[in-house]
Amino acid sequence: MANSIENIGTYMTNLVDEVMVHESKTQDLVNAGMFVSDDFVMKGWVKVAEILLGGLGWYLRANHQEVAGANSSNYADYNGNNGTGLRDGYPINSSSLTWTLYRLRYDRATQFKIDYIDNEEAAGIQLGKLEKTFLDRELIPEVDATRFSILTDNTNISLGNRVENETIAANTIVAKFNSSFTWLFEHGVPEQDQIIYINPTIMELIRNTTELTKFLTQENYKSADGLDFTVQKYANRKIIEVPSDRFFTNVVLGDNGYSAGTSSYRINFMVVDKLCASAIVKLQTVKQFGVDVVQDFDGYKVNFHLYHDIIVPHNKVVGIYASISGTLANTLVRTVAIASQAGDLQNLTKITGVWTQPAGTYYSQIVVKDTAFTEEIGATITPDANITSDGLVVTLNQQFTPTGTTIYVALLDDKGVCVAKSRSAIAVTKHA
């Protein structure tokens, strides 16, 4: 267990400096397209029915001549002439119902240990705020990122509902939306349940576009719990803006949250019929164990456990349309931004602030190098106190000497695992 808890001392305040976060962006998909209960077969599995049907044929009136173009073999012979008489009535067609078994794939959990004294010295804030803070800053973003990644996995270039390496210029976004609507319409997807998910850059294009003046509307919405808010819509479809750090393809899940991989790309926008996918949460528990229960140390344990998936049946993949950017997402996810100031002597600099995306990622060490870190997120980095080779460990406001005017930064957790890093050089301010 590694804790870093600052003693509140003799002061008391009600102000907690919390990282700003966004709520879940995929809540509309939770159980929206529930097809069969997850209790149908066994725990942790979902069975979904796929139905295929033949179409209409010609109705042949009794004792009339056969209709041109009708396949006589599809009709019953009501005259009983050993198959040689007139074919009467309804054409006989085929149907099938098959079951596809889906297993819930994402069984994610974590545990926090909080020493009793640490919690007391932190004025009880750590234990009291832990649950909500973790849900907002870690669990919800990971679940959103996982769901969007799976939705894009169900699109296909050959099918036509996936466009890759797409750059959307100013005053073209509405045309892109309309193309997706046309594709969905041609594949039988009704518009009333479609949702447009977009990244912040695309949202800016919408706000600035001159393609339209009246089709982007705002609608007042009142939720079941009485919360009033405004929903933006285009062509009667709700628009939901998604932070870039949870809106990309090929999500990578590790032991310390989620990240984007080397083959992850930003999603420009998606249009999703909420009935085509069912976001299933089988288990979501938060358990707190007090000092009277915990045996191995004097303090508290908090367990978080989430068992979930999002299911897109075979026949429903046409309800998703995705525009994928050519920009790698790992430049936006698990990245580092810093503030620097000149040091006290020539060529010295110091880092005065560190921020991560997603915000609030826990780290215990700041490592700086003159060159890029080759290790990826989730890999172990072993600093050697040399800024030119494996990296120098620094603390906030500690003065050090970079070789040039730029550095690369990696953040490590208690085990030396990289949880965030800069993908490009960061300029620093040095003493002249």
C-alpha cells in the first residue's frame, strides 16, 4: 500500500480541489436494446435471438390459372392431383430463428486501502470523497471509452458504415452528417432513436458552420429525477459531445485504467441507433470495510467491481455509422502537460505544475528526459538519474538542467509503471 496524504494540520476548510470531470456519455445505451435477459442461460452470458424471414409472394386464387412469375413449387396443391393440379392460396416461405450466445467480457475491479491515521489527518476527506471521485474520474471514462471502441469494432468499410482517415473541413460537417443519415435510412434504421456522438473539434465545426442557420436546435429536457437541462439536436437527433480522451478506436485496458494504443485513432463522430446496442451492467458494487472488519492493518478498504459489456447483435450492426480520423489517439490519452519556470541559475528550469488527460491520473514520480520515452503506457520505466539516458526523477519546483530547451515527461505509479507520458517535446523555460 502506498499513500501520499498531506496532514491537514491545525487548519480546517470545506474546500476540496477536485478535478473537473464529465458525466457518462453512453447512458442512453444502457439496457436500451435489451433483447434477452442476462439470466436466460447462465450468469455472465446473454443470449440474443436472430430472426430471418422470407418475403411476400403471389396469392393464387382457388381454381384459377397460375400467375406469371409465381414459382409453382412454393404453393400447396389443394386439388390433390399428385402435384399436377393447380397451385392454390398462399406461397409457402421459409423462416429461421437462431440464438447467439454472448459472454460479458469486462470484469474490472480495484481496491483502495486507507490507513486510519491517514484518513484522520486528512479530515476524513479521503474516505468520504473516494467513491464519487473514483466513479467520476476513472470508472465512467473507462466504461465510455470501452463502449465507443466496441461500437466502432462493429462498423466495416466494406459494409459502408465506416469511413477511415477522414478529415472534416470547415463548413462540411452537415454534409457528412447527411451522408450518414442516408446510409442508415437505406438500411432501414429509423431516425427517432438515433444519437450523434461527436468529439469537441467536430462540435466546434458545428457551432461555426455556415451550412445552416436553423437546423441546430436546443430542446429543454426534464429527466425522471427532475433534473432540467438542454439537449442540442440536429435533424431531430440528439447531439452528445464526448471528450477526446474517451472517444477513440481500439481501447487498451490495463491494471491501471485504460489508454489508447499505437493503433488507436480519434473518432470524428458516430451516429448510433440506441436500440441497436445494449450496454449491459451485470454487476456494479462499491463496498467499504471499516476498521472493525479489516484484519491486516488499522484502516479501511474500499472495493470497486464492475462487470459489463455492450452487445451489438449481427443484424443490428447497420444501426452504427462511424467517421474515423487519421489522427492517432495516443497523442490525446494518458498524456502529460506541464508548466515550467526558469531556475535560479543559468540553464536551470523547474516544473511547477503537472496535468494529465484524463484529468486526475494518480502518479508518484515525475521522470524527465531529453529524448522521447520508447516505453508505452503500462510498461515499467527504470530511471537512472541521467536526463540523457533513462531519465531523471524530479519533484515539483525542483531545479534541473535539460540539455536543450525541450524535454519529455513520463509519470510513474508506485510500481514504476508508466501511467502517462508526453508524445512530443515540451518546451521549458530556462534561466538565461
